[in-house]
Amino acid sequence: MRYKSLELEKPTTYALEGLEIGVTSNCNFRCDYCCAYNRNDGQSIDAKEIIRILEGIPTLKRVRLSGGEVTLKFQDCVEVVAYCSSRGIQTQLNSNGSLLNAERIQQLVDAGLTTIHISFNFTTAEEFSRYYNIHPSIYEKIRENISMFAATSVDTVLETLLFSETEHHMKEISDHVYQLGVRTHEIQNSIIMDHTGWKAIAARDALKNAVNELIERKKEDTVLYFTCMDRFAEALGFKEQPGVYFPHCIEGKTQLHLHGNGDILISELCHPVIIGNIYKGNALQDIYSAIPSPLQKFLDTEPCPAFNALFPQGV
């Protein structure tokens, strides 16, 4: 099993094993959730510079390329994937899937991509278009690209955000994921992001019902990952079983985020605290031997926005 391999073991020591790189902050979508935290500041980083940075980090096991929309810099992605593959480093592209096609998919396969990770929150072109402010025709293109990727050797993962727009439609979404040929479905619990004002999280009962239903209906040849839920899985009665996982959060512990301008962040999504900059004296390979104070504070307190949102008074 390759997907989420780092998160299936709870970190007991800190070492930079995973690095998510914001290749570009530009995006062709304008969704409320993603653009709420994406700075869209025009910053980007090319393949040559990424490879130079990666060459100095011997502990890496996985590199995630994200954005913005990462495939806006497609050739850079191919070069980085090929380099990582030559070192035995797993690679993941986080994409909205809209700019792919058969030729590009084959290039990524040939370069050695480990995982393609595509958001999938809606089952009709109309819902998709309304939320993302994109022409409905793009929806069918994305579905075609998903199906093409699912037929390759690359781990194809569809991620559904469990929030107010999807909390009562998870059964239908799950059926569509399966129909597209995808056998790995990640369901990410939504969290309140105070730094942006985004609060469209799933209600506790709706989350509980959705998760239990998905587990109950799971087909034998599928794998479900429920992320941002490990802290309260037991409290809500969720049980890990074959093909059902509640991965541990490794953000800040064994994985960091690198922005296109050199900023090092704990996590761009739930804890976007800048802990240094690679162009201002902070070396990624030394980050856990000379821990910056903002990172040390995080490690000491280990805040969990998902837990606090569902259990403000504790369990």
C-alpha cells in the first residue's frame, strides 16, 4: 500500500520525510474553500530549483506537488517526478484534473508518478459549475481524465471534502467514485479556518452518519481513508478495519509545506504558520535539528482544529 503510507504510523520522532511544494499559487478555479487559504500571489518555483532543494534532503520519502493548480506548470511537474522516481521518492500530484489529457497522463506515468490526487465533490455538472464558477463542460473532461488515470499503474485517489455542501450526498458521491474506476476514496473532514473566515464545516451528526454509512457500504475492492478524524474517531464510534483507515496527521511533524517564494509552513491549509524561509537562512535538511520557535510551539501544543470544532468542550 503506497498511498498515505507515512500517515498510517503515528510519528514518534521528527524528521522531514514528506514535503509538499506549492509549485504555483495560480489556479484556474475559484472555489470558496481552496481560495480561502491560497494566497494566489503569483509566486512559483521551477523544476530546476525544486530539484536543487530536494538534493539536499536525504530523509525524504514523499514529495507532493500542489498549487494553486499544479498542472499549470505541467512540464516542471514531469521533471520533478522523474527526478524523485530516480531516487525512490514517492510522488503525488494534487490537481483539480481539468488540464490533463491522454498525452499528459502518459507523460506522468512514464516519469514514474506514484499518486494522482483529484478533488471530487459533486456528481452533476450543474453543481460543479455553481461551486467552482467554471463552465459545466469542464466537469465531463475531469471525469474522463479520472477514468483514464484509473486505468494506469498510478494510484488514483479521489478526495471528497465532507462539509455543508456534501454532508448529505456522500453515498451518491461514493457511487460515482466507484463508477469512474477509482478504488481509493479519501474523505477529508472540514475544519474551521479562522484565518480566512471559512466555516462551512459538516455538522457532527451528519459527519457521523456519513462516515458510518460509507463504511457499511464499502465494497471489498475499495479503500477508504478518513482524514482529519483520527483524534475523535473512537469518541464517535468509528473503527479501523481492513480497507478503512483513519490516518494520523503528520503536518509539522514529518511533513512541511514549501511555498513558491521559499516560505516554509507547518501546513498551508489548517495551520499556515511560516516557520522560516529557505532563502533567508533556514535549511530544510536541518529543520528538526535546529527547530524554529514557531515549529517548536506547534509541536509542544499540537493543536487540532478538527477536534476543537466538533468537541469545543472536550470529549
